Amino acid sequence: MRPPDSRARDDDVRDEYDPAVLGAGIRGKYLERYRAGTNLVLLAPDVRKAFPTDESVTQALRSLIPRGGPS
């Protein structure tokens, strides 16, 4: 049998944090900054098997760029 204080709590904020000071937060506050520095692409499972690392994908895509660079 578990001790009574090990049961799941209703919240996940530690006792040392005062919820009144934390505030409500702002949803999406850093979304634009995140999107500006991130370029994620979902690969189909068969493509993922052929190119298992980000470096292998980068090499394959670079081989498709004309020598003069992107147009």
C-alpha cells in the first residue's frame, strides 16, 4: 500500500511556486520566433528508411540544387 501523500496531485506546480505570482501565461508567445528558426518536414515512412538522419536528407537535397545555386 502506498503512503497517502504519494497519490497524484490535481496540479503539477511545486509548493515553492506561488500561483498568484506565476500568472496565466500567454499562449503562443514565442511561436513566431520558433517558426522563424525552425524548418521541420514530415517524411513518408519509406523516405525515412532511405534517409534516416538529417545529414543524409541534406546531402540528397543539395545534390538536386543546380551548381549555380538556387534560382
